[in-house]
Amino acid sequence: MTMKINYIELPARDLGAVKQFYAAAFGWEFTDFGPEYASFSAQTAGLDGGFFASSQASVASQGAALVVLFAADLEASVASVEQAGGRISQAPFEFPGGRRFHFIDPAGNEMAVWTNLRLDGSEIGL
């Protein structure tokens, strides 16, 4: 299809650390394209994209787009992010479509994880 979001690129202050984090936290796999770029695929990440070496970070409060991942088990995702070395910047909270939390990866990028399930396991309808 044309005119659909196809690829996303994010900065990484430490490419090795960011690859290790996303592999450990979410099972993403990477392909290196030289020392300053690593791609991830839709097969493991849900969308094709990559990280490029940069001193910058992607943070929503500074005007960057917020990348939001989906998880069936939000609490397990919080634990996975923390165990892999990420920092929870917003603890899980409810919003009209479900629940989510925000985290900061080792490169300083902010992302979020959401689920459509309440704490009791029932699905939140839109």
C-alpha cells in the first residue's frame, strides 16, 4: 500500500545499549548497517525501522512523536522494561482506550506501552 506509515527512525546515543535494551525488553532483533545504524523488522517490532547514532533523543514533551507499543500484559511489560535497564517515566494509568505507561530507553528516547485490558482482565471497549 502507498501513503501508509512504513518505517520509523529513532536516535540512539549508544547504539549497542539501545539494541541490547530492546532485544531484552521486547525480543526485537536487529540488522547492523555499519557502526552508526541498526534496523529492526516488523517481524519482531511490529513495524520496520531503525536506530541511528545521534546525540539527540526522541521525547514527546520536546515535540517528538510518541511511539506506542501494544502489550497484552502491561504489568509484565513494566517489569521487562525495568529489568532490561529502562526507566519508567509515567507509571501505568488509565485513559479512555485502556491503560498505558511511558518509559525512557538507554538512549533517552521516550516510548509508551498500552493495553486494552483493565486491571481485572476485562477488555475496555472504545
